Amino acid sequence: MGPELLIPISLFLAIFGIVYLFLSTRNKERLALIEKGVDAGIFMKGRQNAIPTGRIIILNLALLLIGIGVGVFIALLLSTYTSLNQDAIYPAAIFTMAGIGLFVGFQMTGNLEKEQK
């Protein structure tokens, strides 16, 4: 059992520990509130008219991947038709376009939330 096997195992254990701690703490907090007589409906407040999280994640992921694709295309064009350093052009174009894609996704999510209200 070498060190190359310990890394994935420790990563899995760390992720499992974080998720377990989060879920158990949330459960204990909810049970304590219910024991005090607080209505359990407070856990669902603000979720009636909210946009599903899955739609927001898919929107942002799609725009991120589109941005990466456009960044690769722009980098290819720049490296083909200019004498710029190819080692610097590709990461710069990819990260720039991916950031623009995420920013557009953020703006679109804000617009969706405004329309929802």
C-alpha cells in the first residue's frame, strides 16, 4: 500500500467526513428547534418561488464550457495569425473567456431571479 493509494483514500475520507458533519449538524439543529416547539415549516421558507438550483448550475456550467471552447478557438486564431507566444496565449484566452462566461451566467441568474419575483 504505497503513497499513491493513500491520496485517493484520504481524499474520499475527507469529503465523506465533511458531508457527514454537515448533514448530522443540520439534523441536530432541526431536531433542537422542533423540540422547542418551533414550526418545522421555517426550513422551507423562501423556497416556494425560488429557481431550482439544478437549472442555475446547468446554466453556469453550459456558459463556462462555451467560454472555454471560445477561448480555445480564439487562442488558436491568435497563435496561427500572430507571432505571440503560444505558451501564454492558450491559458490567457481560455481563462479570460471562461471568466466572461461565468460573469454572463451570473448576470443571467440575476435576471431569472428578478423575473421570478
